Amino acid sequence: MLRALLLYLSRRERLGQAMERLPFTRRLVRRFVAGTGADQAFTVIADLQQSGLLSAVTYLGENVRTADDARRARDVYLALHDEIKRQDFRCTPSLKLTHLGLHLSVTICRENLERVLEHGQGNGQLTWIDMESSAYTNRTLDLYQSVRQRYPSAACVIQAYLRRSEADIRRLIARGAIVRLCKGAYREPPRLAFPTKQEVDEQYAQLMDLLLSPEALAAGVYPAFATHDERLIARAVRRARDLQVPAEKFEIQMLYRIRHDLHDRLRDQGVRLRVLVPFGEEWYGYFVRRLAERPANLIFLLRSLFRG
């Protein structure tokens, strides 16, 4: 019930606008967001690289209101690709298609996406295409499939909590895709998504096995497992070693400042670990969804409120 409430609140933009006026809010948001500008994100990315970790960077925003807004978001991602190349960071941008205008027009979105992919591929960099709510799943996968042949540097995301995800994973394996498997952070009805944590975890483990299978690796699949669940991380590492999957053929992904206590241990085990660093003014929906994902995040928030 708490998760459902938080996911409902994540869509209430007026609440976010009210929170912006509170003096302590910015301090709390920095728990999950590097800052409002790319320079703050790159400061974090430099620290991660110094620690021997990979990174990804995302400019927060979704469901832009105009085509001009979508083009401005596109231009930010073009600049991110250039800065990553200039500083020789082991970093990949990660974007949402509604930030590039998918809900306005597939044509607008495709034009913006292809500009970003062209630029990134020219710089020798991947670009992750994030998954959003189920309202966009078909359009996101269709667009990904339509650009992938020309831009093999495009990588996609699948959400384990959706009931359709096994079929989607099998299709992506057949195409040798680069796939991030996450649990999912949007409010979805039970007919579309598994409603309990146990069911989602079981589905995640099954999809993990598919992505690490000899058939997937032979097809050229590169899996990334985005989770903060220590049991699932250990399972991925163990399964990869049992199947003799080379360490450079898969990775674990985590969000900035969540379970950073595991970073050194995984790095010392030789596991490729990538940390996603978000930045931008549009932090509210992202922030509340992070609270919904893990009770410990909400506990941190409440403790901060009482201290302050």
C-alpha cells in the first residue's frame, strides 16, 4: 500500500512544486540526485571513475510539453556525449523517450533520438534508452528495433515486473541486443504487472537466466542487471561464473547513492559495476519513485525530517 501511495504521489506535479519551496527539500533530494547541472553530475562521475567504477548519466525529465522542449533535451544529450568524450569518462548517457517527445509524436522523437545516437556512435559511446510506464512499452520497443540496425550502439531496458517481459526478452535475445534488466518503478495494474515483491523477484531471476544463457551470449547479447537487491546481485555473479561468462560480458547497475556500501566489494570481486548519476531540475517524479522502490530510502527521508 505504501509503494502504491508513493507511486501515485510521484505523478502529482503540484506537490513537487510545493516541495521546491521548502528549505530542506533540496538537501534531501541530493540523496539521489547529483545536482541541477551537468557539471555537478560530471563531478560525481569523475569520482566514480577514480574509484574504478563505470557510470551512466541521465538528464531528468519526461513528457515534455512542446517540440522545442524535446529538442532542448536532445541538445543536452548531445553535449553530454561530447563531454564524456572530452574527459575520456567510462560513462554512457541514459535517456527517456518522452523527454525527446515520444508522447507528442513518434516522428519528433525519432528525429531527436537518431541525432543523439548518431552523435554518440560517432564518439564510440553507447546510449541507453530507458523504459517508462506500460503506456509506452510498445512504442519504445518498436522505436528501438527500428533504429538498432543503423545504430548498434543503442541499448534498451526491460522491466521485470511486467508480465510481457519474458516474451520481450526472448525477442531481444534473438536480435543480440544490449539489455538492461530492471525491476520497474511505475504504478501498473495487476493485469499488466506482478503485484508482489516475491513475484517480481522470481521473474527477475528467470529473466536473468535467459540473458546469461549460452544462446544469449552466442547471439551477442550484453546484459546489465540493474538492482540493489544483494541476493539477486549475488545470484547474477554466481550464475555468470557457473556458465563461464567472462566478467567483461555483463555488468551490474545501481543508482547514485543507493547501496553504495556494495561498490567496493563488487569491484574487488572483478564485477563490472555501473552507477547511474541523475541531474536536472525535474527531480520530483524520479525522487518519489526512488522512495517507493525501497523502504530504507523512505526511512532515510523521515530521519532527515526529524533531524531538521
